[in-house]
Amino acid sequence: MRLWVPLLLGGGLALCLPPSPLGFLAPLPLAGLLFWGGLGFGFWAGVGFWGVHLVWLPLSFVLLFETPWGAVPYLPLVLVKAVLWAGVFGLTRGRPLARAGLWVVQEYLTSLGELAFPWGFLGYALVEAPGRMLAALGGVYLLSLGVLGVALGLLYWGGRLWAEGVLFSRAGLGLVGVLGVWGALWFWPLPQEVGNQTALLVQGNINPLRKLEGFPAEEIYQELTRQGLRAYPEAAVVVWPETAVAHLPPGLALLLGPRELLSGLETGFSNRRVLFKEARIVYQYDKNRLVPFGERFPWDEALRPLYRFFFRALGFEGELVGRTPGQGYAPLGRYGAFICYESVFPSVARALVLQGAEVLVLASNDAWYGPSFGGLQHFQMGRLRAVETGRWLLRAGNDGVTAVVDPYGRVTARLPQRQAGFLGSSFAYRQAQTPYVRLGDWAVGLAGLLGLVGLRRRAKGAIV
């Protein structure tokens, strides 16, 4: 088969994931990817997919650091991801059902270990669809199974209809049924959700490179907070982004009064989130899931010369020091506070809710994505944590996306990206637990079972 076929199918599938609005088209290229090819086909499909899905990486780093060295991490990351696809495709050649099951298992495995990078999950194709509410039952992995199931239906019933050539037949009805299920996911009516509390979210829009040079952000956040509290004096909580300040400004207690403040605090060794109330820190949380090659450096001893060369090429001087990870997940009082990269790990938000969090509060600094679409892609993925846990999500970003998301995944309020400002919006504390919170990633086990059944059915001569 010509090389352009897997590249086109992989790239087409990438264009159906966030931040693209084309998620409703995802089953079309996916059906071809489930049907065709083995190891080599999977590799080139992976190159097409990851090359498009992660193109924000060179776009952001080259412009932010003003050097072509910023594009260096892109190629090895795409190739590693493509090799993983090749493995799945090679094991499941001619076995669409097995490929669908192992696809989801692979998604889950990429969220584990030292090099965890859980990007590109198929379930995120539904993030703009009301059908995302299925995530409350089985998380993003259940959504991935749903998208794959529709693609399998198109493949099976579409193939039978093509072979029979009779529109009004069992195959035709089966195809209409599959399309009906997919359409229902996009037009599923959702109930209204009204908050009874007010949150004030602050967006400083500070260049991260200036922060590294010692630029003081405290005055900016204090002034924006002062303006915001004049506009929303009823606010119960104020939320600042990740690493917003190096220390809490003096006089802040008088400014806040009885309100609570959740702020990102730079400590030098930990990426910390604190809950500040009545002139003192009452809770703190250190980020557990650190960004590989950014906040921590795998195989530091062996690769230190390479790390040093690359970071100096980007303009960083001094000794290379990683951050210290936290030692577990615990809410800050009623607030399930988590930080930036942790938003793409379903297990993090789930753990916080299991520990009693009544609202999710995410702090992020997506200014590192520069003008690319990476920050928006990051937001859309993290948005699904609200659905999985049945909690309101308050998200404060340094340059965006700063937004409030309700437990049904709807964005109820949002600030424009890349401008300083504040956002006041309603939310509510909730205590009920979703099936996903109680049962966890059971959909991954189901996917593994489907993979085994698919491999067994091939031995008996079945295709799907």
C-alpha cells in the first residue's frame, strides 16, 4: 500500500482531536486504521498522527526561545509514539476488534511510568459532544471505546453493505443504527447546572522567561485581585495560576478578608499549591506528576551532558536541578487542587475526589506553549476531569485558558487568552461520587478483554 495512505489516515485522525472542532468525523479515518496494515503501516500512521497532533511543540518552543533548537524534542517524541503504534498494529494485523481493544490498553499504559505522556486519547474527540457524559461512568477510556466501537460498526456494516449492494437490507439498517448512536452522542440533552458560590480567577499573563529572570509578579496579581474583588465582592475564593508568585504579598490578608486564596507558589524545589486564609497558609500540596525533561530529568546521571548542552542552547544557564515531587494526593480543605500537567491524568482528579474534594481547582502556566494551539489542546483534555468526577472545575492559567467548567463539561465562563484580567463566575461544592470515581478504570479491563477475544476470533477465521 502506498505510503501516503497511512500518513493521510493518521493525520486525518489527529485533525479530529482537540482543539479541532471536527471530532464528529473521527470514526471515518479510524475505521481505515482499524482495517488496514500491520507493523509498517502502523508506524507511518503514527508518524502522520503524532506529527500533526504534537506540531505545537516546535511551533511554541522555536518562537518562545527564538532558536531552532526548540524543535529538537519534536522528532524523537513523534518517532517513539509511532513505534508504539507499530507494535499494536503489528500484533493485530487483520484483527480490527483486537486492535480496538489494545488501542485503549496502550492509551492507559502511556499514563504510567517515568516517561508518562498521556496525549492523543481517542475519547477526547467527544469533548465538545454531550456524549462526553459517558466519562462519568468509565472515564476517558470508555469514551475511547465508544469512538472505536462506532468505527468498528462503520467498518463491519459498511463492508457488508458494500458487498451486498442492497441499500434496504440488514447491513443498511445496521449502518443506520451505528450512525444513529453516534449522532445521539452529539445531540444528547443535558440538564442545567447552577452554582451558588462565586469564584474569582486571576490571569496575570506574564512571560515565563521573564519570571525566570526574577520579574516580580506579586504586584500584578495583587492589583488584579483588588480590581476583581471590587467587581465581585461576594467571591468566596480567589484562584491564582501555577507558580504565580515566589512569596505571598504583604497586606494580602487585609485585601482578602474572610476569603480563601489558592495560589501557585515557587519554592525553588517544589511546584507548590497553597490555601491561604486569615494571614496564614492552612494547607499545601506539592505537584506529584512532574513534566519529563522539564521539571524532572530521567536518567540524569547518564544524560547530564546532553541535558546541559540542550538547555544552554535554549538560553538557560546554571546548574540543572529538577523539582521534588509530592508524596501523595490530598485536597486543600474542600478544594481538589492539582497543577498543570496533572490535568491530563484522570487518576489525579479521581484520587483528590476520593479524598473528599468538593470542587476541582487547576492551576496552570500554559505560556510555555507560546502562540501555538498547545495551550488550548491542554485545556480541552483537562476539561474532561470535571465530567469524570462530577465536580466543578476552576481553572486559572498564567496566560489562559482561565475558565470555569461545570460537572457536565460545559464551559460556563472563560477569559480570552494572552491578556491580563480576572474572571468572576459561579460554581458549587458537590459531594456525590460518580461511578468512575468509585470504580476507576474498569473500561481498560474491558478493552483488554475485547483485545483477547479479537485475537481468538481471528484464529477461527472471523474478521471483526
